[in-house]
Amino acid sequence: MTVSEIREKVAALYNRDYLVDPELDVYVTDFSLAEVQVMGEVREPGTVQIPPDDDLTLLEAIVERGGFTPLARRNAVQIRRKDEDDQTEVVRVNAKNLLDDPEAEQFLLQDGDIIFVRERIL
């Protein structure tokens, strides 16, 4: 929720049972950013934060960590993701196709995703 949405909801709750036309302010003192982990054959493995109120694609996360290494297996990038039942799902994405085809639909990441770029077999 945004700050204004929280303000309206709290004011509506106070207005319903306690006060008449309450006026209040809401301040955010701290918040937790959504993030993903990027591991394997990228130049700088680590955490990437998902920008607030924006999307983060698989390729953007990999670029944020310095891009693929020369040994990266770009055609079989794995994304581990928890579903609503807290079960781990593994999705395989051909990042080579995403790089080669500008019309390809980009893979959007979610908070908690773990990206693993395997080493290609020589």
C-alpha cells in the first residue's frame, strides 16, 4: 500500500468506531525492499534489489551483477521461486533468446527469486 492508501484506511477505521472526521499523518520510518539473488556464472554474484513500484527483469538483474561470464550457459538459466503454498518451483529460461530477440517477452522477477546461471559444458 502507498502512504496515502494507509492514511485513508486508518482514518476510515477510526471514523467508523472512535472519532468523527479524524485527521492523521502517516510516516514511513523504514521499509524492506524486495530483492533477488543472482549466483553462478555472472561476474559479481550477489543480491539485486527490485526498485519500489517498478519491475525487474531477469536480464536487468544479470546486468546489475556485471553480466554473464564467458563460461555462462545462457540457454538454461534457472530461477527458483516459492509459490503461494511455500513450495519451491524451478523455472528454466533461455536468456540467449531474450538477448537475441528484441521482441521476446522479458521474464519478470519476484521478491525472493534465486537466479542460478550454470557453467556451459565445453
